[in-house]
Amino acid sequence: MKKITKSSFYDPDAQNRAFEVDCIIADKVYAHCQQRECFPTVEVLLESGTFSHISFRPGFIVPGTLVVTDIEGRPHFRRVQFTLRIPFEVITTDGSVVEGFLPDIYKDVVLFIPDARDEFEFRVVVETSSLLLGQPLQTGNKVTFAVGTFIIIKIVGTVQLLIPTLGFCPEPPECEEFSPGDICDGFEEEEFPDFFPPQFDDLFDEGEEDLEDENSEEC
């Protein structure tokens, strides 16, 4: 079975080739900004079981809440307003899942969105990264926890970009087939054990043996 490593994708002849120029279609980030929100107290009621852990899902703009408007006196900049919602799941020790949302986050920011033809579409994209602050506390069937959330807001447009390239990617390596390990493989390498208990001479050296004899005579 061939092992796939980072070097499997390295083209040794790449550094000896001249760059070509290609035109590609890509999502370009025209503007972005970062913010953070803190929720010191989030409460969830469990139907049964004991709290185990919490996982978060990507935040999203609530449908129907996005509003982009011009700003007088600031060409190419727009006011962007929307409501951000972040889902989470509380998992209990018995495997049950309680779904919920962090409190809605209202955003009202100014971002660079240049003038463009009517048919060109800019998209407002959000990315979130949420983490627990401190240790969640369960009292009865209620779990209380604190959350900190990092937010990135982006203005994205699909464009054609002229970039230097080295041509098409080289032929990929062979796929690694999944095969479960044989539990007996490690056992085959184990040293054979001693089958019988050790003798006195195996445990004590000659000096200790003489001392043992003297003690026996005194008894």
C-alpha cells in the first residue's frame, strides 16, 4: 500500500519551468472586517441525561434580514445590516441532542462595495468561530455556559483573475485503500514470555545467598 505524503504532490521540474499566465474564475474578497461577541450566560433545558459537551455550527445570516444601502458622501462604501444566528448542540451522556441558537447578533457595519454593473453580484459572507468560556454548569436539568464568538464579515464577488501558473497539476498519486488493521499483527512481534516462576539464583546474587544461609543458621 502506497503511503500518501505531502511530497507526493511535489513536481521536481516545476522550478525549472517558466511561469505561464492563465485566466481563472475565482471568488475575490473585496473587503472584510472582524468583530467579536461575548455571551456570559446561555441557558439550555435538558429533557433527560447529564451534560457531556457542546458543539457549534457555522453562523449564518437570517433570511430576510440583510439590507445594503448607500452612504451619502461616501462613494463605493455601503452600510450593511443583518442579523447573524449561530446554531449549537448540547450533547448528553445518554446520546440525546438538544439543539439551540445563541442570542441573535445584529450587525450594522460599513464596508467597501465598489460601484458595479447591475448584473454583477456582490455577496455578504460571514464566518464564525465560537468557543466555550469557562466550564459549563448543570443545575438540575438546566445547563448554563458562556460563549465567545469571533466573526469575519466579507464582501465577495466572482471575477476573472489573471495569475501566473506552472500549467496543470501533475498526475495525482494513487489513492490509499482503506484496510482495517489486523489485531494479531502486533502480537506477532511480542517476545515469548517466561513460562515458569524464577528460581532463587535468578533473583539474588551470591552474596545475598550467603547472608540468607547465615540467617537460617541463627534461626
